[in-house]
Amino acid sequence: MEEKYTNSVRLKEDLCKGCIHCVKRCPTQAIRVRNGKARIIKQFCIDCGECIRVCPHHAKKAYYDPLSVMDNYKYTVALPAPSFYAQFNNLDDTNIVLRALKLMGFDDVYEVSAAAELVSELSREYISKHKEDAPFISTACPSVVRLIQVRFPNLLPHLLKVNSPVEIAASEAKRIAMEKTGLAAEDIGVIFISPCPAKVTSVKSPLGYEKSAIDAVIAIKKVYPKILPYMLKACDQTDEISNSGIIGLSWGSSGGEASGLLLDSYLAADGIENVIKVLEDLEDQKFTNLEFIELNACSGGCVGGVLQVENPYVAKAKLKSMRKYMPVTKNRLSENYPQNSYIENEIEYTPVFNLGTNFADGLKKMEQVEQICQRLPGLDCGSCGAPTCKALAEDIVRGLAKEQDCVYVLRDFIHNMAKNLGEL
């Protein structure tokens, strides 16, 4: 790829009306309105999807692979996310969904929830061996990892080094498919059915490893209408495909990952604003004796992703009901650990919010920001197209805006100019 980081959340400019719903909601202040249209500052964006959720004009869109990507491979394996099962009404057997995926055109399926059970065990083992580095922060949510990378550099050492379930599932799915078919790796398409745009970006531009094991990502909301006609046929079949239990399925909603670790001292938070609050408190060392922190950018956990069709809280209730008659787990670590079990590379701080190229330059520009802020009204109204007066001041220092973009400054400027003309 030409760029190190490419966002999957993008703007449909023809639909944008220039309102500031997205500007005020964005957790990393990655959106500005300029010349009547929103602009996404891609290096600030963490692909949380909040702008997609709140835009009344549907001008924000998540980009992902089309369903036709299946035709690019001789053999395809579907990786359904745990939250995928929660999209269907009255579902009491996950095998029905897996059979329907095969009837839909996939040659095989590998549940991400099955890999999640392996990750739970890997995480328990890793935490027990590195207790001195606790608390550990889950790396399962790409938006949270990206947020820590750009905004909370002091917390980077606390990121759990165990890879996400979807990456381990992809590696295992491809290995099994190669053994079963004898095909080369490039002829096998491992396709993730994703609940959110952040996971699309984590595949296209991975953090912590060179290349993702996933070949393509399609949205749950695109698969949902296509799979429905095959569900009834799948009910008539009896083959058992599902290979996950309560622990794996629980990863689909908030608190599921933490509960699967069987720890006494953990914290689970969901919703990007709550996540930021937890990270700020953690950076200020307000928590003590915590071993693990599970953070999900979406409300309710992965069931709250913007690429799904069901209400997140209804979906969470469905998952809870579905788990009732399941075994606790169906997967245990063997002597041979899964491929791609651990994050290969250190996730490094990316100072995208820095104003200067070095400390002295940054300090000088921060002083300029403070001086400009004193001349601005401090209302944070968003009329200038920036989320706050301070954000406007930073844009001015960066050369991306001017003080007259503020309507109050512009009003005073015009008033003074008219007064001077009157005196002349």
C-alpha cells in the first residue's frame, strides 16, 4: 500500500449538507466543515464509526469489499463474527447460520468465536506470566488500539501482546483449507464478515504485524439479506459445524472477553466516550490492582458496530439467550499453538496531534494557540467548522484556517471596518 494508514470511513461529498453533527461527535476531532462540506482528517480518524451513526444525511460511509470478492478465489472460507449470530430472530442453533453460509456459496466456515476461546486461554497464560506489567488492555478492538497509539502513548506498554481472534481464526482457516484442498494460499480466500469499519482498516493497514491473514472483509449488513433465503433450507440439515461455546460467543458483547479470562480483577467499558474516560483515568493512575481492561469503542461491544442491522441492546439479549444451552468452551490450546498467536511488532506512538516538528517548535506553537484562544469567544459553538475554539486555534497555527472563520471574530472585524470607514 502507498500509505501506512488508510481509513475505511469516508465522506460522500454529494450528500453532505455541511451540518456539524459529525464534528461535535467525533472523539478525536478528526472532522472539519470547510466551504460547506465536511472533511475527514484521516491521520486523526480511528474509524470508530460515530460519524456514520449520527449523520442525518447518510454522508459518511464505510468502505469494504463487495460480496463479489468471493469470485476471486477457487476456495472461500467465511469467518463470521460472534455478533453475526445476534442479527437473527428466534435463533437457537448457530449451526443454522453456518450451514446457510455454505449454501450461500462459501466452501467452508471457521468461527471467530472458536478462535476467541483460544485467545482467552492465550491471554490467561500471558497475564499470569507477566503480572508485573499489569493492567493489560485488550487489543481486540482496532479503534481502541488506534486511539491509544495516537492519544495515549504512555499506555502503549500495557497493550496485550496476544493477537485478535479474527487474525488467529484467519491463519487457522487458511492452514486447514490448504491441508484439505492442496491449493496454494493465494487461491484460498479467507473472508471476514465484519460488524464495524475499524476491522476493515485493521486488515488493510494492520497495527502490530506486517500483513493480515484475512484476504477480504464484507459487512454483516450486506450478508444479512443474502443469507435469509438459505436459512430455512439450513434448518432441514443436521450436520454439526459449530465449534464454539459460551466463552467464544460472549466475545460479541461488552464484558464477554473479560469474563472469559476467569479473572477476579478486571474492568470492561463500552462506548467511545466511556473508553476515553477510562484511558484518561488509567493514565492518571486512578485504578489499582487491575489485571485486565476490556474496551470496546461501540456501545454494547461488537454488537453495536455500524455495519450491522440489529439494535445493539436487542442483539446483546439475543446472544445471552443463545448461550443458555451451550457448553462453556469447545476449544483448548494444544502443544502446537495457533499460527499468528502473538503480535509481532511493537505498536509505536504516532504523534498526529503534535503541533511542531520538535519540542521547541511545539512549545512555541502551543503559546500561539493560547494567544489565539484568548481572542476567540470560547463558546465551542462549531460555527467555524471546528469542534472547539481550541481546535480552530490549532488549525490556524497549522495554516489550515484563519481567525475570521469564527463568526464572532468576523462580526467584530466587519463592525470595526465599518466604523473606520465612517470615520474616514
